[in-house]
Amino acid sequence: MERARRLKIRELGAELTCYLCNGYFVDAFTVVECLHSFCKSCIMNHVKKTCACPRCGTLLNQARLTVALRPDQTLQSVVYKLVPRLFNDEMQRRREFYAHHPQRDRSLSPERRGDVSSQQFVYTLTDPISFSLEYYRSVDEETALPPKRFFQAPAGLSVGHLRKLLTMKHGLATSTQIDILYGGDILSEELIIMDVAYMHNWDRTAPMRFFYRYLTKRPADASAPVASPSKRRRPELAQAAEPESCPMDTGSGDSDKENVENDARAAAPPDATLPGAGAARTTVKPGEAEAPGQSA
């Protein structure tokens, strides 16, 4: 799988800046006909002079500007998240303005008046994020692992760091596959906590809740019964180990006995006495002549 590539803000500069003021969008508005976007104050001042798109010249209906121009909350949210200091500075300017003009625009929303905390919407890589990490268990699964642990780490902490933490904490092998989940979704190791907070619209009212699980590989033939070691012999070896049957010969017992005795006599030293033949045989040492008149 191809790894995600992080883009720098300057690579997206043309998509995040206003054509009229060359600054980042503030209260972005988009022309419905051509989908070109501008700051609200910039486009409103422009249509007072020329009722056309500043970039492509598309004519706008001056009598129906509320239809031809629409606020683009999605684009503005992207700009604030990519440039966090922009949100803070803009909120500060609005608070200072309405502090000097308290009677103006009382019907505006708190965000329009700058009365909203930046911590609720925008995060930076160094912001401390509180989260919990717990084992993802099924309904009937029992485990000795602790149910939940709480952490606080910078928003730039990656999912890959959480996997390394679990590997070291539980003494797992580096080849063990660990899944980190949030909201039921498996997270890629390239994501950071700030990305997950934006993806799931975390609002800081409670710690983020992460889950983890281990995946172990099962053998391909796990369902098949495994034979005991004594039954794993190959058929040809088992057949070779069996004794060959031979016809019974009742008259071969005496001849076998004689053959055994002959072999033992040939291997024994000259002065040895064969077992079982001490009374019937006399051993004659070499060099001694047999006395006349004596029989064996």
C-alpha cells in the first residue's frame, strides 16, 4: 500500500489564498457559477464596482448576490486547520474591534464576534491531547489486560508511536500485528492524533478513546485434525517396518540349532568349551598327543 505523503502549506498556497488580497481566506465566499473563492470583504467590495468574477469574468446577478455568492464553511475550516495561527489572530482582531464598538452587530454569532476559544476548533502539533487506550474485546472475551489507561501527549504523536508503545509495554515481538482503532475505524500508522481529532470532530469535552487489538495468524489447515506423532509415518516406511510373513517349517528347528553351534565353535578359541557340551567333549590342547588306547 502506498504511504500517505504530507504536503507543505506552501504547496497549497494557491488554493488557500484570496486572488484579490493575496492573503489566506477569511470568511471565504465562493461564486456559484465558476466556483472561484474569495474573502467575504474582498468580493463584496469588488462587486460594488464590477458585478463579475475577478478571476474569470463570469457575470453575476447583482439583484441576486445572495444566490450568486455563497459562504464556504468547508474551505474556511480547512484554512483554519492548516494555518492555526490565522484563526487565533482573526479571533483576537474581532474581539478588539467589538470591544471598541459594543453596540454594533449584536445579532452575530459568537464566532463572528470573536467570542469563541480557539482550543475548541483548532489544534497545533504541540497542543496536549488527553486520550485513553484500551483493549478491544468482543462481548464474551475475557482478558487479564487492564481495561483502560489514560495518557496525555502532543497532538503530533503518530499512531505508529502508539503501536511501538504497546509492543514494548506488553513484550510483544516486532512482527506482531497491532491494530489501533478509533470510532470503529482502523487507523493508519502515518496518522497523528491531530488528524484523528479533525476526522472525528473531537471537541475536547472528553478524552479521545482509542482501542487496540492483536492479530495472530492461524495455520491454513487449523480445522483439520492433527495426527499424533506415532501416526505420522509415511506409508512406505510403515510397510517396510512390518515383518514379512513366511511359511511355517516345523522341521527346521534342529538345523537352525546346529548352524548356531557351528558358528560359535568356529569363533571360539581352541581351548574354549562349548556351552552344553562339557560332559560329552574333551578339549585337546595343541602339542599334546592323544594317549594310545583312549578314545574321544
